[in-house]
Amino acid sequence: MNYEAVIGLEVHIQIKTHSKVFTRVAAGYGQPANTLTDPVVLALPGTLPVMNKAALDAIIKAGLLLGCEIAPVCKWDRKNYFYPDSPKNYQISQYDQPICLGGSVEIELPGVARNVMGEHKRIPLTRIHLEEDVGKLNHFATESLVDYNRAGTPLMEIVSDPALHSADEAFAYLTSLRATMIYGSISDCDMEKGQLRCDANISIRPVGETRLGTKVELKNLNSISFVRDGIAHEIKRQVAVLERGGTLAQETRDYDGQTGTSQSLRSKEMAHDYRYFPDPDLMPVKVDEAWKEKLRAECPELPFPKQRRFVEGYQLPYTLTSVLVWDRALADFFEQAVKLAGQGKAQAVGNWIVNDLLRELGASKREFTELKVSPEHIAALVQLVDTGSVLTNAAREIFVEMFATGELPGVIADRRGLRAAPTDADELEQWCRDAIAANAKAVAEFKAGKDSAINAFKGPVMKAAKGKGDPKRVDAMLRHLLAAT
Amino acid sequence: MADALFFKPIAELGALLETKTVSSVELTQGVIARTMAVDGRVRAFNSYDEADALAQAAASDARRAAGQARGPLEGIPVGLKDVISVAGQPLTASSKMLANFVSPYDATVTAKLKGAGAVIWGRLNCDEFAMGSSTENSAFGPTANPWDLTRVPGGSSGGSSAALAAGEAIATLGSDTGGSIRQPAALCGVVGLKPTYGLVSRYGLIAFASSLDQIGPLTRTVEDAAIMLGAIAGHDPLDSTSFKADVPDYRVEVKRRQGPWRLGIPKEYFGAGLDPEVSAAVERAIAFYRTQGCEIREVSLPHTQYCLDTYYIIATAEASSNLARYDGIRYGHRAKDAKDAVDIYFKSRAEGFGPEVKRRIILGTYVLSSGYYDAFYLRAQQVRTLIRQDFLNAYREVDALLTPTSPVPAFKLGEKSDPLALYLCDIYTIGVNLAGLPALSVPCGFTAGGLPVGLQLIGQPFAEANLLAMARVYEQAHDWRLKHPVLP
């Protein structure tokens, strides 16, 4: 039998704010244990929460970016459960009135080849709500210790509809969601730091069936690849169980990305009763149109719309755009360089950035923000090549040097003597005639239709030009002479 | 014979301090000496720190000498109920759970009192986590009523009312969730004011029921209550439920406003269960107001009969969640022999909480449970709206309501062993908390047996100045405030 997987993702993303969501103490990562705490974080007797407006701004912005409906009132509920990482033994969260409803995440599935755009889909969202993160338990041989540094960090939970149908879709969903949040400066989404965490609800059903199968919740998917692998593994496991006539239990399973296996954590019977009720310590907050408009104005263009614009507006090939648009700073850098170099030079600019700049950046292990070259450098280099002042090979060398030093390309070309020699047309014609005369076999092959035979003449010409011949002009001259032979 | 210093109201002591007739150190020493002499019998304090109080008093005297006195509370010893945080001092909520807890921060009211120059003096006993009406639920033992040491001082702020009546503090702060300031004030013959919900910051008050709790003063006189309220009221950025309202100068307003007012007598508050002596005292007070030209009108609060049920659903629901943090993990009592985290929870909470607290946590957990939420908690919130509407309807006809504070005068320690019988002590006070209104209790006489009786005035939202003025008109025409208990 053929089965279809139905997957819903619950993604927790930490919001990047200076202070925690209900108190003034700093939010952060990698600090000594329990230093990012205060009486409110530790839930000392008598303390009260006060809403951090920046966190609310961020989640509303996230909702606007994803096309959600923003609730007119932001209301708080307590989710009651006991666990040592939760200082109050209740989590302030949103239960029946999440701040964002609906919306969707646009995803792109893998294309048939790397240079072909894949199918696009919109995965509908159920809701996004704001809550507070919990602390972290560290287990030792005979005791466990709690670090409350993370407790109270603003956290949003983004819940998708059960509308994903493969591990690849889940992967694409997370990639797109992550890029959206980074674009909006809402979170850095560093999964190693726990800034983005994902749980997946997975069920399978025979193709054609409309009812949902038994749902398994998969936890601890702590990298985007683990999400893909874990889901693929779970779908296979479920199919195997049904194929051998077994039944699936509604349960929560823990996926181990290192071994690629999962095991049951708890069954449905042990599900919590969280006893939600409105938090009497926090007043509901009205979100009016003016507030939303102000945030809407801060919303950046997202990667997919940007990609469509790059393809249509700049006539860029898909492969270039698929590198350029996923990093907002890189895309901005590109557009600034194009503005300086001219609209028609977009592909040349894109090539330099995607091929040379990213290669050098990777090799240098520097951050994009630490770049010594600016869009001006790229535009200047493009112009040097375009006017024939510098040949492509020389330009590559210039690029490496300007990346390292931040000098302008013209300066490097002059200092290093990398300007193309102004080749005399007669001289070039003579070199070409000599090369053709010296290789009758290649002439015959070329005449017989073997186009690549032309390359046999180029070596001797370049040798005669001492490496400074413009390959385009050489090629054109050879073709001109061969046609006349 | 003139009163001893420790029986004088703030206003009088302020004049003595101002003229340097006495120093704050002398006054504080007097209060400490009085406490040493009587607290073995009254047991109003959970703890006190004489050295710290005297250091504060000395600092106050130094400020005054430098011409930097901060106002009417400068140098006045004020006792705080042991649910209000004072940096560096114990904060126990009269619970074994917090028996060894020292708070690292000041509640907003504490910071405001310090800022006003007051001398923070002692941690006052109460019912455990402010749950009760007799102060018998304290893990550290009951407080006695100074008017009759075999009787309760009321509760939950019984330490605050008893200490004041016994001269162990010049003024005190209590907290009121269902009557916990007003009822002990009535039973101990002092003034107790529960402000409008949101007027006084709750930051640093151990939460019992967040939507009902308010801190308020207990004082010897109405003017003193005005002075104390002026010091602690006002918006606090650390409490989201605190109201952004202008705070009038209550001390000026309480004398300026003379009435007459239209007073409503809610008929539901004068039914079965009301002690005849209490009833008679309140009737005399009503008659007094009539002679002052006040219009007295009977009004109805038709949902009164649902107050108790509504209160015990909402208060316990909130309490079950508020008290979850006392788990033995970060601070507070931790069972010695616990095996793992869950075991720490079960054993620490079983050992740390007393029976009334456990009863309310269990009740509150139940009413919030899946399948019961709609029938109990949600319904109670709807009824709460109706109860508030009752009061607001009445305020279309009258300026304030006049009722007994407590249906009975102080009862014997151990007399009410049935929790439900104790819950009935609050029937005239809990509606006010459900409706978020201000109310005060002012002494209105004594029973034949010499027990104080309190009169409750319930006001419109944020109309504390009116309420205080009404109470002062009555107070000034009577001399109840001049009587003090004689401790054997």
C-alpha cells in the first residue's frame, strides 16, 4: 500500500531582545550559570512580571512578515506544570487568544537540477504565540543543577497546520522560516544555541484517505538536518509498523540525531493537564492599527519575493539568485554594487559576489560584517574588466588582493602591472595567421565542423601575446580568419 | 493622663518629632520596650530587628537635624505584615515553607515607606500565606487579641492589628484579599483601609490571589490612614496591574471634605448571622450619619449570596498557581530525604504547607482542571462581573455603602475549628475585593464584654479621599480611638 505522511511542525524561536520578556535583566547565551537572573526570573516571593514591549514588537513583526492576522488584544495565560527548570512552576504563555493567527510560510522544494527552480508552496500556519523560555537542567552523577540564565527569554511558538507531506518539505519549511526570522532581525535562529527548536507531529495514512492517522510527536530535533532525517526515519518506522500489521500508539518519541534512532518518551495517557487560566498579574495589551503600521514599515522584503525580483528585474540566472537572496546583507551588498556598476552588469556583479567574494570569505573565516571590500570595489572591478583594461584572469588576482587589503582594484592593477597591454590589431592578426598556418590539421577539423578545434590555435596566440591577449578578441579574430581560409 | 508615646497617632507624634520634643530613637526605643513587655502575650511579631530599627531611627534623627525631614512619616516606627518584602529581613508568610527565607529586595511599599522616612519595624504574624480570618493558621502559632488574650485578633493581618492595638507599632501595613485588613482592624479596634485594586503596588507582596490582593494601612486614626495611604499609593512600573492615577493629598482631603453624603445600607448585609451587639453599634452609627444631614437609603446588592462561592473559586484558583513556586528547589523548605525532583516537590510541600493552605491549593487545582474550568472558574468570573455591577448600580444612588465589617466581634481562639464557619467571617468584606473597590473599617463602639466593633464604609473606585473623610466625621464625633486595651 502507498502511504502519505502528514506533518505539522511546532517551532520555538527565541526573540532577540536586550532584556528578558517579563523583567529588566539581560537576556543572553554563554554566561556563567545563574548570572542572568533577578528576583523575578527566580520567582522569589512577591515578584511580578512586566511585559517587555520589544518582545511584543518582534512577534507582531514576525506575524506581519508571515501574513498572519494580528489579534487586537495581546492577552496572557498561565500554563501550570511542575518542572525544576520552570521557576514559577507555571509558564506565562498564550492559550486561547494567540497574538498571531493564520498566515503561511512559502517554501521551495528541490528542483530537478541544482540550477532549476523547484516547486513553490505555501504552508499554512495555525498560530504564533509568545511565551517565556525555561531554564536548563544539567545532570551529573548524583545530582542535577539548574541554570536559570535562559529562563524568561522571550520565545515564540510557531505552529503549522498539518500540511507538510515529506521530510524535504519540512526541511524547506524550516529553512524558509529561519531566513524570514533572520531577515526581520527577530532572531538569529542559531540552533546550536537553542534559538530555534523544532518538534514534529507526524502521522501517515493510505493515499486517498482523508482522516488523519495516529499522531506521533517527535522531539529533540536540534538541527535542521536532524529534522529532515528524524522525520524521514519516523515515516519509515510508521510504515513498517503498519505493513507488518501492527498499530501505532499516540506517543512522544525522542530522536537521536547521532544514531538516527528514536525511542518512546511517554504515551498519551501521561499527557499533562496544564490548567490554563488568564494571568491576573498581566493586563491585556491593545494592538492598534498605528502600532501595526509602524511595524509593517520596518518589514523587509523576504527572500522569495526578492528572488523573483532578481530573476525578472536583473535577468539573473536562478543559481546566482538562490545564493544571493538568502542572506539579507549579501543581497543588499549585491544591489548596491549593481547600482554603482549599472543595471546591465548585474550578472557580472553577481558572479563576482557568489564565486569570488564568498570563496574568499569562506577561506578567511571572517564574518560578512568584517569585509574590507565594499560594493564600490566590486563595481570598479567590473568596470575595469568591461572596458578591457583588465583581463579576467588578472581580475581574479586583483580580487584576491583587494579582498585581503581593501585597496581599490585600479590601484592594485597599476601597482602589480596587471593592466591589459593595449594590443595592436595588426599584431593580433599576425599572431593568429601564424597559428593557423602552423596547424593545418586543426584547420581541417574546424572546417569539418568540430568547433572545439579552434582552441588548438589559442595557445600559440596567447604565448605570442605573453598572456595579455584578450581571449574574446583572440577568439573573434581566429573565427574571422578561419572563415576566410 | 496623657497617652504613652506608643499609643499616640502619627499626626501627634509628628508634631513632637518636629519640635524635637522627642527623637525618633526615643520613640523607637519606646515601641521596642513596649514590644518586649507585651509581645510574649500578644505574639504579634514573627521577628524583629531592634538594632536595624534603631539605626533607621538614628538616620531619621540625623535627617531631621540636617533639615531634611521627609514628611509626616519621618521617624515613625511602622510594622509590616510578614508577607511584605523588606531587603535583608525574613519573609515567611507565617509558613514553615519560608521559615528561613530572607528576602533580598524591598517591596515597592517598603521602598516608599523608607523613602518617606519611616522606621521599618518588625515582621508581623498572619494566617499562613494570608489564608484565614483569625491568624490561627500561622505556622508560628496564633496571635492574641490585646482586648482579650483568649480571643483571636482577626485575620489574616491579625499581627498587624494586634501590634497596633497593643502599642507595639505606631502604624502597620496589612494585605487584604477578602477582608484581611478590615476584619482584624474591626476586631482589634483600629482603622483598616483596603484601597481600590490597583492603587497600591503589589510588587513585593507575597501573592495569595493576585486579582484580589491589595496592601493597605492599619492605623489608630483615620488621619493616620490618610497619611499612610498617601505614602504607599501610586503607579508602579513593576506592577502591571497598578493604576496610572493621580494620588490626591489624602491628609488635606480628609479634612477638607465634610459631606453630607448619600449613604446606602445594603439590606443583604443585615440578615441572619449578624451579632445583635454588632448590629446595634452599626445602627447607632447610621443614626449618627443621619443627624449629620446624610441621606440614608436602603440599597440592594442582589448577588451577595454568591460572593462566598465566587471568592473561594477565584481566590483558590489563583492561589494554587501562585503557590506553585514554593517547591523546595530554589529556596524555602526542602525535605531532607527526597530522592528526586518529584519527591522533593511532594515531600517539601507536604511538610512545608499547613492544612488550610493545602486545602485551598487542592480546591484551586480542582476548579482549574480540564473539564471543570468552564463550570467553576469561568462561571465564577462571570458572577464576579455581576457582583461588581451590583455595587456600581448602587453608586448611581449613593456615594458609599455602610455595613458592619464583621458579623461577629472577636471570637475565642480555637472556637471556630470548622473552616466553613471561619469563611463566614468574611461575608461582608469579600464582595469588596471581588468588585475591586476601596473600603475601610473604623471603630464604632464596644460590646458589653468590652470587645471592639467595626463599621465598614465601601466607596466608589479610587474614591479613598471621600471614604476617609466620611470615616473621620464619625471618628471625630466619638472617642472610641482614645480607648486602649489594658494588658494584664
